[in-house]
Amino acid sequence: MLLGLTACGPVKQETAADEGFKPSLDTSLSCHINVAGGYDNFEALEAEFDRFNNYYPNVELMFTKIDDYNNMIGTVLNGNDAPDIYVNYSWMYGREQYQSSIDHAEDLADPALHFDLDCIRSNIILNTDDGKLPMVPVLANTYGMLVNNSLFEKEGLRVPTTYQELVEVCDAFRKKGYESPMMGFINEETTSVFILSIYPYFCRTVAEDAEAVKKLNDLDPSAGEYMRPSLEKIVQFLNDGCVNPDVCAEIENNYDAVILRFFEGDVPMMICSGDTVSGTKKRESRSEAFIASPFTYAFAPIPMSDEGAYFLDVPNLQFSVNKDSENLDMANEFMRFLITSEELNEMAQKKGLMSPTKDLSFNSMYAAFGDVPKERILSPEEFGLTDDAVIQLRKAVYGVGTGAMTIDEAVAGYGSFAP
């Protein structure tokens, strides 16, 4: 049974920045808080439930998976068993079919909630037209390459920081007998090595051009020209021998197969996303090759420019609070607990994803991204590139990368590629 908290207002409000979390409600309160999302399991969040229960032992928290989450969350929110907290995505904002997910969200920027939003990187926080904050990032993501540090050390090479260094390193590895110095999944456009390696570079070319972003978002056919530098770069990347597509074609998927192929120990750099990186730790024990010859590895940005690597900073998972929750005070109390550097970092570490907090040095896996200068950190949340535009880019890049299209054909096709 759900127990309302209408009679239980805050006892004392404290900011999360004040020397750790301090309860603001009666700690003897009993209620049930349901968090809904699309993950099969969310052990990292459940660990946060346990930590929260140290303060509120009588609050029962649970995570509920909803099948076909993106299409069903609106229906669930309008039903009798609506969750108190739910996963939201910034790409849902502004789309009519997902409006319910935005309408049900409490404004998390309300100063009365005392959330420590300053601990989160501001560039990945969704800025809505009305100035409200319907969701807050709790995990982040990016694109880059898993680097076999032990292999670099063995061969006397340094991890590249510019494109020219990348080409030279790949050439050195090839001369030492490595068939494809860089590898990755190549058989589907959504997560192919082509888009994962070039997307941050593309964002750099348009991030400061509001007219370009508008035309791209409007799917204006003339906006195809904005893709040309990136398409030329991906052709150069292939011609420079950084990736051998034939070798990459043997990888069956962008998760298990990518990780286990990397653990074979003969791949200097494996192109992937943070989502894939999150699965590495659990799969070390599943790789006979890694067990026999373990090595150190980390995740780093791909230096596709001589200026240096770009860090494309994007939210991976965002939470909203259902403003109609019968347990609104306690739902907000859990969010106040969670939105602190300590808890967000703890959850990210357990999940294996990047933390949304300002300090990335605590996790050696992602520390290299924390070293990227501010001027080379990019976020679509800030300059406003939409998912519709990214889909067109993905189609064009994949067509050119696989040789199915010329650069001119890909440029001319912008806005006409089917999702």
C-alpha cells in the first residue's frame, strides 16, 4: 500500500553541499518509492537505495523495468500505478508523442528543493524554452576508444593526442604486425566505428554556427554541405590505414563481441561508446585470453583533429520526479540524496559509466576526458543539435564509410534518409 506524506513536511532544509547529506524529513517515515526505467537491472541504483536506507530505514525503494520504455512511459505515467521517479531523455523534449513524459515532470530547478545542481556539469543539463528543469542527468556518456595501455608500453609507443600522432601510431603498430590498430563494430550504422569516431569532430564544425544547427535540425537539404568536412575526414581516416574494415566486420555486435575481442589483447585501440565500456569489468572473467594475460586499459577520446581530441559530453540517463507522486516529499528527498558528487560518482563507478559530476579524476577509466580543455568539450544540450539531425548524419557517414555512397551523394541526400 502507498502511504501519503501530505502530513509530513520538511523538518529542516539543508543544501546537499553542507558536509554530506542530512535528512530533512522524519527518518521514521514509511512509504514506497518506485523508480521506473528500461534497464533489465540496475544494481548500481539499488546500491543507492541501500545507502539511502541508512537514513530512512522504513522507506522501501524499488526499480521497475518497463518494456518498450520509450513508447510506454507516457501511458504508465497516466495510469494508476505511476512511478514516483522515472527515467527521462532530453531528446523527448519538444516531441508531441513524448509530451506526457515532460508534463508529468516536476521542475527540479525549484530552489525550494535544495538540490545541489552545481555538482553536475552544466553543459549536459537540458535547458528548456520555459526555463524549467524537467530532468537531471544521473549518468553520462561519450564516445572514444578503449586503449590497451600494456600494449602501448610493450611496443614503446605513446597514446596519441592529435590526428597526426594517431596516424603515426597506427602506422607503427601495423609495421609491428597489428592488422588493424583500431577496431570496432562496423555492421550497423547506429553504433558503427564511422559515427562513433566522427561525431565529436562533426559537432565541433557546427557548434558555434546557430544557422547551421537550425538548418540541420529543420532537415534542410542545403544543410548537407555542413557534413562535407566530416565525410572527407572519415575517408581520410580510412585511407590513412587507422581501421581495417574487413577485420572489423568479424565483430558481431557493439557490446559483448567488441569487449571480448578487445580482451584478446592484440587490439591497441577499440572504438566504442561509454555504454560498451560499462560492460568491461564484468566480462574480464568471461575472457579466457584476458584471464591468461591480463592488461591495463582505459577509455580515451579519439584525436580526429590536429587541434586535439574533442570530448562530446552527453547525458546517458536522466531522472524526473513525477509531480503527481503520492510520496512527493520522499521522492524529492531521495533525489536530494542522490544528486551529490559522492552518490553520483558512487553510482557511476558501480555502473561503469561516466559520472555527470564536474570531477572525473576519481575514475581512472574516464580520467583522460577530464584532461580535455574546456574549449574542446562539446554538448548537443548546449548548442541544440536534435536527434533527427544526428540520424541523417549517421546515414550519410555510414554510406560513405562503407563505400555505398560518394561524399557528393551523401551531402545531396541530407534530409531524405529514412530513420
